[in-house]
Amino acid sequence: GDEEQLTDVPCEQPQSHNNERLPEGWSNLVDEMAREIRLRNYSPKTLSSYTGWVRRFGRYTAYMPLSDVSDETAKDFLTYLAVEEKVVASTQNQAFNALLFLFRHILRREYELGDRVVRAKTTKYIPTVLTREEVDAVLSCLKSPYKLMVSLLYGCGLRLSECLNLRLKCRSGSPHTLSGTVSPVTCWRLMWIFARFRSCSGTPMSKPR
């Protein structure tokens, strides 16, 4: 069957209608979904995105009785996004995953779409990157603590939220544990950046809190 993917991939977000009054059944559905997402400790971005897609799905169905909602309804909605709304593939995938969560964990119904959905076109994206010299030039303009934060973002590939919530916890002097959220390779990169920053700044690092 289709596998659930809950990564926060940057993509087009569903149009916001959070102030729209929903029929009681659909309003309770969104509330139940929000509670389930919070219980699973998913990110606030996932919560906002998934509940937004369920609201949009409800509008597409004209808020049909929930007992009539099926994976065929979901298939029609996802096809509509690709054919009529012409969304990009990442946006359609996010809608797919939001409905997958809805059907599996809230409605507890079958969600086997297979190849029945018209897939949105995948766009080729060539990222614009800075040269090493340009990165060094940017870092040279920054002061503590911003220089350290940007070095972490660049050197370890962290998201801004991950950097802001970062807590360094070394066990027996070995940098293999970092809040249980990043890989050992990232830990070693962090230790190297911390050491380089300390040697360049000439100031001791404070103990992690």
C-alpha cells in the first residue's frame, strides 16, 4: 500500500480559510485530526498544512456527509489539483499525505489509490548555490552568536527551527548523541564547527543547557 510520509517539505501551502465556519461534522473532524497530530508530536508546520488540506478537501466535496467520503473521493480531489489547479508535484504529494493521515488515523478507512490518480508534473529545479569564497565572505560579516548559527545551518544542513532548538548533549565525551534528532555524522560536524568557532573567537564556549 501507500506509505505515509510526514516530512516538512517546502512547497505550496493550501489556501488559508481558518476563519471559515465548517459544518459540525467536518469541524469535529478537523479538531480530531489536530489532536491526533499533536499527540504524535508532529511539527506545527505539519499540523497547519494537514488541517488546511482537510479543510480544502471538505470544500471540494461541498462538505458531503462523512459517511460518503471514500478513497474515490480523495482520488478525484487529487486529480483535480493536478489537472484543474495545476499544482506542482510536491504540493500534490503533501495533499496526498494529509489525506492518507486522515483516512488511516481518523476515518480509519481504505486509502489505496494506486495509479488511479493523475500525477502533477515534476518540475526540474536547479538550486542556486554560493561558492566557498562567497560563503566565507558572508560569514566574515557576522558576529557572535549569529556567525555560529549560520555556520551550523550551512555546515550541517540544519533547518532554522532545528538550530534554534538545538541542545548539545555529549555522553561520556563522545559526540554521538545530540537531542536524539540528528545523525552521528552531523554530530561530528557540529563538534568541528564548535571547535573552529572557539579557536577563531578566542572565547570559551559556555556549557550546553
